[in-house]
Amino acid sequence: MKGTYTVTMGAHGHIEVPESVRERAGLHEGATLVLLETSNGIVLLTRDQLLERVRRELEGLDLVGDLLTERRTAGQHEAA
């Protein structure tokens, strides 16, 4: 079950992730998590969750094409 959890920050900024969340996410001691500070607050993700989030946000974009167009335009202005 997904939900909202209240955690308390302990010494040295440590927080404890609830056991049920750790089990569902497959987290174990020493697991690496990524903390994102966003305009909407703090988000804690596994690396796989972050990778999926980035893929979703970039889906359908042509970043290479956009960069090439930008460079061609800049090159034309420099040549003029």
C-alpha cells in the first residue's frame, strides 16, 4: 500500500524509512537513495525510480535535434 508517512529526523540528519516501505521498495541497509529538493518539497527516490522519472520527463523530446538546430543557427550568425 502506498501512502504518506511521518518520520522524525534523528542525530546527524538520519531518518528511518518505515519497514513496510523498505520491504516494498526492496531497500536494505546501505542502499543508495537520491534526495531531490524540488519547488514542491523534498522527494526521496531509489536510483531506478529516479531513472524512470527522468525517462518519463524526457520522453518525446528530441534533445540532439534541438541542440543541432541551435548550433546550426549559431554557426549561421557567426558566419554572417
